[in-house]
Amino acid sequence: MSDWTSLWYVWLILLLVFLLLLCGVSVSCVRFCCRKKRIPVEPFPRHPCDLAVIGIDSDSTAHSTVT
């Protein structure tokens, strides 16, 4: 079995893989930090909606029906 330190091509491959990973992380960080901030565009315009609130007292028949 050969010694791992004498296999120079293994260290070269490991160095290339490490450099590729380092370049990938650096490029993704630069893209994340330097991208322009865009205003989010809504796909559909919002329409005002009506909200009905009905107060129910605890003595009403509706309250006893719901509970």
C-alpha cells in the first residue's frame, strides 16, 4: 500500500475541488449581495373588500345555537 503523502495527484485533485467549492461560494455570495432590490409586483391587483361584523350577546339564541 502506497503512502498518501507521496501521491501528488491526489493532493492536486483535492486542491482543485476545494478551489471550485470556494469559487462557487464566493460567486453565490456576490450575486446575493449585489443584486438589485426589486419592488415586489402583485400578480393581481387588490380590491377593497367589505367586512361584516355581527355582535352576538351570550343571551341570544344564535349564541346558544352555535355553542
